[in-house]
Amino acid sequence: METIKAIMTRRSIRNYTTKQVSKPQVKKLLEAAMNAPSACNQQAWQFIVVSDRDILNAITKIHSYAQMLKTASCAIVVCGDIKAEQCKDYWVQDCSAATQNILLAAHALGLGAVWLGVYPRMERLKDLQKLLGLPKKVMPLSIISIGYPKDKVKSVKRYSAKKVHYEKW
């Protein structure tokens, strides 16, 4: 899929078919994630692929907006590894870029995905750390729900010239 078209047509997908996402597809998503820009090239990210139905369902109890995980094929939890940081506090930007790359790659592969925010909601972060057995210095930023889209979702034009400023405000 051409890059601009992928950006303009990607939508958050919350309803999935029962078709399973393959391991090679998940690997492709992770490769895309790890090719995201990274401050100081620190690559202070870690990824947890979750396909176990019990764990996916448990996440829905931690994150009230994650109910689509009940039908998702899998999820990828994008985490910042604070111990691996070289540029302090840039893990959030690095992991956000990795998350966006996963969303775009999923769309390009014909998959549906949605970004579920974890950080900076500390109650979500702590509960997810506990559920997934994360070390204290590994901070979950996002959960990406992934599956085959059940419905076709139309793209939306969001450009607004009112929000663009040149040179100064």
C-alpha cells in the first residue's frame, strides 16, 4: 500500500472476524515497530504479543476501553524499557512512533487495529505490569488490538486549515 494512502485511510478498528492473524504477520508488525524513529537511537522499547484468550480477557478488566480484545486475534503491548534509556523520558515518543508504525503496518496488511492508551494512567500501568509480569522499569505505553476487520470503515478527511500556522501563531 502506498504510504500517503495508508495514512489517509487507516481507521481504528474495534470489530473483528474470527480469522486468526498469523505469526509471520505479527513478526512483520514488530519489524515495522522496531523501524520507528528513536531518540538517540536508544530503541528503549519492548513488545509483548498476547494471543492467550484468558490474558486478553483479563486486560479488558484492567482497561475499560479495551472490550474489543474479547474478539481480537491478538494484541501487542508496547512498553518503554527505562533501563535502556539513553535520552531520559524520550521512551514515550519512541514507543508512540512504534505504536503508529504497527497501526500503519496492520492496515497495509489488511488487518484492523486500534491504539489503547495505558500510560500515563498509573492504575492501568500498574495493573498491566502485574498481569504481564513486567519488571518495574518496563512501562506499558499502549496496547494494540489486532484482528481482521469485521466491517468496512470509511476514511475521514480531518485536515483543517484553521489549525495550521506559518512562521508564528
